[in-house]
Amino acid sequence: MQITRRRLLFAGGAAAAFTAGMYPVLKLDAQGVAPMTATGMNAIADKRPVLRPDQIRFGAYDPHGDFTDQTGVVTEALFLPWEDVDLDSLKLADAYAVERKRNVLITVEPWSWDVNWRLSSDELRRKVLSGEYDKNMQAIAARMAEMKSPLILRWGQEMEDTSGRFSWSGWNPQDYITAYRRMVDITRKAVPGVRAMWSPKGMDGLRAYYPGDNYTDLVGLSVFGLEGYDKIEYGGPQTFAGLLRKGYGLVETFNKPIWVAELGYEGGDAYVRPWMNDVTLNQSDFSSRSSISMTKTCIRGHTISAGRNGVSCAHLASTDDGSFGVP
């Protein structure tokens, strides 16, 4: 088990130690498109979503500290591999979140961010199912148990995607469900109050990977807007609501709070401006179980950055009173 060398990323840049080579491919490449530059005029310097008093709740994956002093941010998103990582960073991330009264959403990616450390998809699947990686998850869970922030675990996201982007995606559904439940059980044993987020990408076939109501406190989706890709795939620009609608419809019947755990947008000003405005709006198109928060930079690559200069991200969460708004 190797979980010691690199530090995870979290808001404020307190532990931002990774190389560009760890994520050499833009996130949207998983949809079958080579990296593209934005089209059209690019004069907007700050691409963060528009904040408004009546917005739905807002969170951020913020390694550059763009939202350090931002009021109204309720969720701090962390991403970490379960190999080749310094878990002491979780203590610093927790202190940062506690100071700002934020929840913490932890996405655990079951691999190393160093491509030279990664196993084949089949080898990873066999080792996870045999229990060889239990110690990795137990080590993370033990550190989570020391945290004071309200915690959400998101393990092995976008599992129904068959593009090959992630080593754990495209497994036989029952194998994935078994692995997911195993990791949730390990975490709940150490952290009884943790909430589990099952987080498909929002594609056809996702329903086969549903791990069951007892293992799903929240459902997460991914929504990506890239102007160049939209022109190829759809013939023109797409909206946030339009791209969310399919995945939302596929998971709505599970009757769980729905989050957009990853949302990114990039393009020219005319493309980006509507996304900036719409992702924090109360959305009447969706059912009463949803609201939005921004959680992470979804296009991870060395040409696009977080916050003011790059991609913004959001999540949907449920409301208690049946309105599309604050959860």
C-alpha cells in the first residue's frame, strides 16, 4: 500500500502539490473529444458563477483560494487518490472548512494520480474485490474519523462511463456495486455519521450500477459544457439545464437528493456567460428534490484552471420543504 508521497488538493492552496503530468488529458476527453481551445471572443476574466441572495446553496473545489473569503459557500470539495497521497492534508482541509463552517465532500479515486502507478482496469477490479485495497480505504476512513466537519464520501465516480477515462469505470455492474458497498461499509464503520454519495456521470446504463437505497444517501451527476464539443456533438451551444436533464431523468426515480457533483464550462464569452448566470439559479425545470452548489473544477488539465480564470462547478442537493432551493 502506497499512500504517503503526494498531498491532496483542497481550497486555499494549502496542499497543492501535483504535477501537470498527473492530469495531462482534459476531463471532457472522456466524451471522446481531443482537447480544444475555446472558440469566440474571450474577454471575461472571472468565470465564477454569478452569486445572488436567493441562489441555491453553493460549494467549491478551490485549490487556488478564489472562494476563501466568499460568504455563502457551504461545501468544500476535496479530491484524493487512495495511493501515493499524504493523508495529513485532510487535517489541514478540515481546519480550513471548520473555520468557514463548511461541509466537506471527499471524492476518493481508487488509483494513483501518477499514471506510472496505475493498474489495468481488470487488475484493479480483482484486487479491490479480493480485499487487497481495504487497507487503503481504512487509512482514509481513519483520518476522516478525526475530522470535525460534516462529511460526504464519493467513491469511484462516473462508473457507467465506458470511455476508459477511469480504471474503475465500465466494470460489470455487480462487481462495481460490490466494490462500492465494500468501501462504504469500511467508511461507515470508522465514521458513523458520514453520508455516501453514489455519483454516476449521467449516461445511459447508469441505473444498472445503483448500489441500493441503503448505500445511497445522495446521488451525484456530472454536467460538462464545452463549446467546441457542443458544436461537434449537438451542432450548437448547449445550456446547463439542457445537459442536466437526461441524467436527472435517469436518477430521479431513486427518490434521493440529487447533486451535480461535477460541472464545468469553457468557451467564448457568449457561451460562458449564460452558464455563469444559470448554474446558481433556482431551476423550475427540475423536481422539488434539488438545489445547486458549486463543487469542483471539472476539466482538470494544465490549460484550464479553477475559479476566476477557468471552469466552475456545481452540485444539486435536496430540499426539506419541497422547493428547488436551499437544501
